[in-house]
Amino acid sequence: MRLKHNSILLVFVVFALAFTKQDSSPLPEGFVYVKTIIPDLDVELRYFTTNNFVGDTIDGYKSNKLILTAQAAHALKLVHDELQMQNLCLKVYDGYRPQQAVNHFVEWAKELGDTINKQQYYPKVEKRNLFNEGYIASKSGHSRGSTLDLTITDGNTGEPLDMGSPYDFFGEESWVAYQGISETQKANRELLQTVMQKHNFRNYPNEWWHFTLRWEPFPETYFDFLVE
């Protein structure tokens, strides 16, 4: 009788596992959860929170899970390993971004009266000019899966190094070549630029935090699967 009971239980467990696997949403081929490559990476996806320029959670972000193409994730591990030799770490604010999130930004930008976080993120830019000045666009390299936003943190405290402007700050203070910052802030930016470029990430000059893998695998494809 016990044997029969155990057999029924085993069948139930196998069925449940099969159903769970079938019910899950696997990533498209070529993408990975970056924590499987870099388990101790510090990830704070700002668009999964309200701590961003919109002031609300963004469409398509269902969890704080960093997703990138496999090539970008492995290149990022080389950056991570090199920095750890200097008692430094990486902190990632965004990686793969669904197209629906980009659409959310576009619709938000059209609502000129919604300026709840203007003072923190774009104090010198009128919201109606965010498109013309290149801060908001209908397509983003993030949706191709090999672009990410990040900074360097102190290995002892976990605090981000001072880069001279906050992440996602819309203004010339965030330009890589901006000179109106301290020598320490310039050195911190240079360190990030140097280590990322060494491992084949190119920078967007107007955002010190923004990098795209050279020879990215999906240069013309904009994905829209959820971050979950």
C-alpha cells in the first residue's frame, strides 16, 4: 500500500514540476540572467522602482532581474573581475529594456504637466525639449539587449564613487567630457570609461553611465519581452 502511495506521490511531483517549467517564460535565445554569470553583481533596476525621472514604476519591469545578451554578460564579467582586484565593484541600474518601457517614456514625455521629479533629474531642461535634446527617443539601444547603465562602487562600503552627477541626470553635467567637476570626479569617470572600453564596451558621450557592447549580436532588433 505504501509503495502505491509513493508512486502516486512521485507522479504528482513530476507533473507539478513539468507544469511549472511549462508555465515559466524562458528568455529568448541568446539572452541570459546576468546573475547566472556574475552571482555577486549589485543590481538596482531603477525602472522597477519609483526612484527614477518618471517617478513611477515603468511598463515591462516586473522584477529586479538584470537581463543581457550572453555576449554582453560575459564581457561584463571581465570588467567585474578586473575591478574587484582593486577592491571595487559594479552597480548596474539598467540593462535590457523592453520596447514597452521605451513607449512608456515617450508617453510620459508628452504629458508636459507631469514634472514631479524635474528638480532632481532635469532642472535646466524644459520637458517639452527632452526629445529635441536627445534625452527621450522612440527607440533605445537597451532594447537590443547589449546596452547597460552602471557605475563603480567602493568594495568596502558599497557606496557609488562620485561621478559628478547622478545617474539619469539630464544635463551637460552628465557628459563624459564635462569639465566643471572636481579632479576626483574626473578620475572616477576615466576609470569607468577605461575599464569598460578595455572589454569592448563603447560609451554614449552624453551619459557617463551608458555603454553598449561592440559587435552586439542583435544590432537591428528591438525586443519587447518582460523583465521578470
